[in-house]
Amino acid sequence: MVVRPLLFLFAALCTCQFNIARAADENDYYRLETVVASPAATASRSKTWRPAPDGLALEVSGIAVLDDKRVAVAIRKGEVWILGGVYDDPPENVTYKRFASALHEPLGLLKLGDSLYTTQRSELTQLRDSDGDEVADEYLTVAKGWGVTGHYHEYAYGPKLDGDGNMWVTLNIGLGLKGKQLRRTVHEPTLNLRQGRWRGWGMKIGSDGELIPICAGMRSPSGLGANAEGDMFYTDQQGNWVATNSLHHMREGVFFHHAEALASMNLPGSPISGIEKIPNGVPFPEAVRLLPQLQPPAVWFPYKKAGQSTTDIMLDESDGKFGPFAGQLFIGEFTQAAMTRVFLEKVDGEYQGACFPFRYGFASAVLRMAQGTDGSMFVGLTNRGWSSLGTASYGLQRLIWTGQTPFEIKEMRARPNGFDLLFTKPVDRETAANVASYALKSYTYLYHSTYGSDEIQNKDLTITAAHVSDDGLRVHLQVEGLRELFVHELIAKGIRSADGESLLHPEAYYTLNRIPQK
């Protein structure tokens, strides 16, 4: 008769211990609400697809927030739709109205004044509804003039606005051009490079629609956007000349990494000239020394650790409505159907910073993001038939802060002798001051014409001290052996918050282009 009560007691103790030991989950802090998603992960390239309403494949390629009830979305197959009821929780009565059609693979959407703007394959287009029926009746060419050879990889992205209100677009490289495609290229004889006109460049649009070439060296610049200071950035994806995914500050006359973009170097208006040789097969820091025009990314995203195919850039402008990361950048991730977070700072006048894992588990590849009027994030999904995690091939989801603050490394700042870590919650002083709570190493990549790069020149670094601030929100790590132009990978699994929590994401990856002097 004693056995049954003991069993109940044992079960209760086990349940109690399980609840105490339960690890925090991303969904506790940022939950996902699906507005619409495909029923399967294989429907994206259906040969039977027809324009809506017979079959709407919502492969979201652009998002523009209209108001507190509606968003406009571009879809890859050439339409723009206005969706209503998207803020409802749950969104059970979403409405659909087609605003525009017959577009050529629009890969961005911007609301400006009374119009929507989108970048098609060969032009930047203004879509205007002049009679108020929510259907565009004017399709106006705003800018054109970049090359299109017919290669499938010649995507064009945007537009996005910088802090001064200028529109920007970015242009993909064509890969492995051949046959008739080569007849539609420009040729740079010194480097013997051929690409479509301005392919691999970031372009600003003048007030009269003039294309203004700003910077070059892009491979697949799927994401672009401004930071809180209004400066423009783009993301690139791993491939030839591109060691791993990266985030770059776009500014005039800068060359990044993809050599074939230099095919347009000698065109009228180019701010880049005089590059006669490209180093190939050397560590990236050495390449920067050999080629002064080559500028390192503000942030490297270590492959697989922080994504495999970076996409969109979204600035959190919610002033705290989206949680504790106001003013930081969020970066979409295609293959892992995820999102990373970026903190940036300036050292010697140039941006550098850290990336952190943020949210996994989206229904498909994350391609576009936009912040709603309530601070939540609309996330446009499409894997276009390429490989990505998730249960769907396309759709629209909404990421909502639950009001609970995760224990995270909010910022990682470079110091002359190490790094400062700023946390979202006060730390437990004992674990935070213990250097054994942290592991730190650095590495770089090869700069070469072949696909991607392994991490090279790996080195474990010694943390000699960890100093905790009086308020418990900051830890200074004193480090031996910092290396400029190297990624510094921090794993802080041993640290706890003051109330005993583990870090939701203990990983941080800082791109240390310059060691500050003070």
C-alpha cells in the first residue's frame, strides 16, 4: 500500500525538476503567426501554376507596410497583392486584392507617397493607382540602363531608401555566361572580364532617374537597407570570390570582393579605376594589403554557424516594441529558414561588428522582412524550389515579441585589449567573472576565385580576465592575441543571468577589422 504514494511523489519530483531544468525556447520571446503558407514544401515550381485567383502562389519577393491593417506584397511570378487583416491574431480573415501584374520577377517593394516602387529584372518601376480602386493603372519607368544578357542569375533588388531619401538598387552577377549572353556584355581588357553592364554594382538613383554607380564587387546582393544612421548596407552570399556570407557598408568608390563586377570599371561614371591585378588564393587579410581598393565586410557570417544564404536587411525602428534590440539590424537567412541579428559600431570611422543567432523555425526560406506599425515583423518566404528548411515553399508570417526579454548578448564591442559584452539582463557575477565560462578563437578565410572558403589560420585565444560592471549588465573580457581582419568567435555557455538563466544564444561572431586604440 506504500508503493503507490511513493510513485506519485517520485513523479511529482521529476515533473518539478523538469520544469526547473527546462531550457528557454525562442518561441517564449518571439512567436510566429502564419498569415498564409503553402500546404507543402514542394509546391513552389508547380508547372500548373496560373495567375490568381485560380492559383495564388504567394512567393513573397517584396513587402511594403501600408497601414495598421494592410501590407502590399510582391510575388516572384510578377504580381503585387494587397493583403488585409494581416495584423489579426490569429489572422483568420485575410483579404486579397491584386494591385499589379505582368511584372518581370520583382525583387523588392517600397511605398513612397501615393505609389509603390519595385525593381524588375530590367528597370525600376513606379506603380500608381490614380483613381483609388486599389489597382495600379500607371506603370512608370523610373530608372533603367543596367545590362541584361538573359542569364537566369541576373537578379535586380530593391529599391530601398537611405537616410537622405535616395533610392538604391543592387545587381546580381551573371554566373558562367556563354553563347549569345556574351554578346550583351561589357569587356574589361586588362583583367579580361565580361559581365552585363553594371552587374555586381550598387546603384543610387538620381532625382531624374539617372543611374549613379557607387560601389562594386557584389555576387548576389539579395538584401539592402539603411542602418539607424541612414548609411546603406547590403548582404552577399557565399560563392566564387565570396568566402562566406557578409554584410557591407556601401559607399562611393569601394570594391568589395567579386572580381567580375570590375568588367564595368571603365564605363563612364564609374568611381573605381586603376585595378590591374586581383590577388587570388591568399588569406583575406593579405588580399586587403595587396589590393588597397578591396574593403573588408563590416560583418562576416561564419558559414552554417550564422546562416548559409543571407537575404534581407531590416532595421528595428520600433523603439522597444520589438524587444530589447532597437536600432540593430536583422538579417534574413534562406537555407536555414532563419534570421540573425547584427550589432554595428564604428572604429576609426569604419563599420564593424558582431552577428548573433536570433530566430529559427520559419516555414520556409526568409527572403523579405518589414516592420509593422505595431513593431512586429512581417516575414516574406519563398525557397523558389531551392533547398531550405521548413514545412512550406512560400508564404507570409509575422514575428511578434511576447513581452518577455530573453537573456542575450545584446552588444559585443571591440576594445584595445579585448571586448565589452552588454547583456539584456544582469549577469550572475560569479559565472560572468569566471574566464572558464567563455571560449574565444579567431580565424579568417581564403580570397580566391573558387566557391567559398573554409575557416583558415584558426587560433584559440586566451581570456586573461573578465570584469563585471556594478550593474551586472556589462562584462569586459581581457584577451591576448587579438588579430585585425579576423573573425573572433565567442562561445559563452558557462555564463548565467542573475536569476539563473543560460544565454538563449551563447554564440557571437565579431569581425575585428580594426583594433581600437582607446
